[in-house]
Amino acid sequence: MKKILSFLIVLVLLVGCGKLKEEEVPVELGKKITNIDGYYSKALMEVKRGNDVKKYDLEISYSEPNYFKVKMINQDNNSTQMILKNDEGVFVITPELNKSFQFQSEWPLNTSHAYLYQSLVSDILNDENTSVVIEEDEIIIRSEVAYKTNSDLKTQKVVLDVKTLLPKEVIVYDSKMEPVITVVFIEFDLNKKFDNNYFDKELNLEAETLALGEGGDYLREVNYPNYYPEGVRIVSEQVTSDYAITCFGGDTGFTIYQQFVDDLNSSILPQFIYGEPILVNGTFGALGPTSISWYSAGSEYMIVSNNLTQDELFEVARSFTIEYGK
């Protein structure tokens, strides 16, 4: 009986010694992310803006040393886009246009991303006030975030599996502590192997364009923002069968270009972009120092201003109400 009791005491001590402590979690996360050669994950992402909610299916792939692929499907209209990083650079692939856009950017490690494991760990390690709570089968971490393209996003809640330290759910909050971005991971594979062409730009563009099939005809309607800075009004407008140019003036000024896209020859967006990839109106766009641009529902949009800040450009852009019906 004494031997059994002694064995149980030793077993309890061993289990207790092996239990992860809250203060050890950031260090262990740093070790884990350093030792990962690659991964493949699937997730559901929800982005809120007031009463508007957009939902996306995500596939995220990573291979060392610095290859990334994020495939995003908008559940509203089933449109697909992809952000790709390889030895050639950073690209947004838009199958509907059969076109890729190259960015002069350090994406993805220069800003926060709720769907990237590396970004989550980086934010956790960079915040001196990160809080960690270990529950029965989960670790709940709260930290600050650093969204370069949206300064109103302030903090995140990251739920990790206590055994694997892999993410289960991420919620990003704004300055009012309202949830804006929610990501739920439904699969996370650390043993995924990728072939040599998996991160190739041209092959990905070709495959996604073929999968898309024939596109449909969108209505040619001029769209306007629902928000612009106080003291601003429309001062001129030019509308043709191919494009619309709307100029706003007053206390500040900006111009909106909308191009109805039938083929690549009618595209106004440059193939090399000085700026950062950004999620706007259900699609990956580009935010530069004086402009923001995106493609949606058969039209390309570009807002240009020497007066608006990047946050103001983003606010104007995301206030568009774009119908996806054809």
C-alpha cells in the first residue's frame, strides 16, 4: 500500500512539474514558431463594420524561409483572390481580371494579421503587457496589435490549444472594444508538404482563372461613398459608358475613379503598386501614401488625394455599398 501511495505522489508531482505556467507561454510560443518549417490552415473570417458583416473562407499556407499564400473566398459572391509572397515579391492575384498586382511591400510581417500564426505570435511577444490565462484546454491571450493599414484596431484576444499552442480563435477589437475581425481556425496542419510550384505566381494565376470559368456581366452603375469628411461635397463629375470620375472639394479634396472592366485593356490599376495590401469591401486592395484602390463586382476603384490621411482614405473607401448581383 505504501508503495502504491508513493507512486501516486511521484506521479502527481511529475504531472504538476510538466504543466505549462502562464508566464512561460510567450517564451514557448517563440520557440514553437521558430521551429516550424511550414504549415497549412483553413479558417473562417468575419469582418464587421456597423451592421455590415462580411464572411470569408481562408486557406493559409507557409513554407520556410519566407513563402506565404493566403487564398480568400468572399462568401457574398464566391469571388476568389490570393495574396502570394515568393522570391519574386508580393502579389495579389485577381482571377476575375486574370491579372496579378505586384506590391513594393514587406508583407506580411510588417503589420498585424489575425489569420497568420507568425503575426499573432509577434504581437504577443512585442507587447510588454500581454495577459495570459490558462484554462482547462485553452490558453487565452490578450495583447495589443499593430495594424499598419487601420490604426483603429487596438487589441486582440487569441485562443490557443493548451497542448499544441496552435490558434483556435482570434478576435480583434477597435478602440471602443467592439469586435471587428473574428477568425476561427478549423484546420491546422504542421506536416503539410508543398511541391516546388506551389508558390509560383503564374501557375497560381492560371489555375485560379481556369477554376473561375466564364465571368458574368455586371451592371454598369456609378457608386458613391456613404461617408466623406465634413465640409466636403461633389464639385464635378464625368460619366461615360466606360468610366466615372467624381471630384470632391471643399475643406479638403479627393477624386474617385471608377472603371467598368470588360477586359484587361480597360483596367486602370497599375500592375506594380507602391503600397500595402489591404482588405476593403470584401476584396484585397492596395493602400498607398496618397491613394487606395480595389476591384469589386466588375469595376475598379481608385481614390486619390493629397489631403486625406491613409485612415481617411480607408474610411471613404470602405463606406461604399457595392452590389454583387449581376
